[in-house]
Amino acid sequence: SSDVCSSDLWSAFAFASAFAAKEVVVEQKDVGFRPERVTIDVGDTVVFTNEDNYGHNMHSTSAGAEFDLGRQAPGTRVPYTFRRTGTFEVFCRIHPKMRLEVVVK
């Protein structure tokens, strides 16, 4: 029936979309981001890794990507998926000079 066909097509599309999304690792090290700017596609995930010996707290107040990831302990990985196009600024609440620019196409 057409319902089965539509369902199969949607499943294939959803699988292809999930497969196409990627993870980009941004290190927090020496009270800074490495790199300080990333360009990703909509649906991609930035994984924040804390390589310092103290906590960080990633947050953004940029329209379309407002988030607060909470305190991130040393040695941990915290993901955030960007769902809209735009240029977004990410900061650390604990170390305000830490700045990351995320460009989402």
C-alpha cells in the first residue's frame, strides 16, 4: 500500500539524515577553546571536551541557540546539537574570556 511505501521512504530519509550529521570536537584547554571558530551544518553536534583541571560551563544567549550546559567536570564530554542556521557565540560562565564562534550553515 502507499502507506507502507511512504513509511519506508520516511525511514530511509531519517536514517540518511542521522547518518549525515557529524560531531565536531571543541577542546577546552588552558582556559580557551581549540579551535576558537567552527563551521558546521544544521543538525551537527559540537562536543565540548574539558581538557583542563577545573570545571567549565558552556552557555550561549545567541537567538536560536540559547543553552546552558551546566558545570562540566574535567575529563568529560558534553554535546550540543545546533538546529538552526546562523552565527552563535558560546562562552564559559566561569571564565568569561573564553569565546567560541559557531557558524551553522
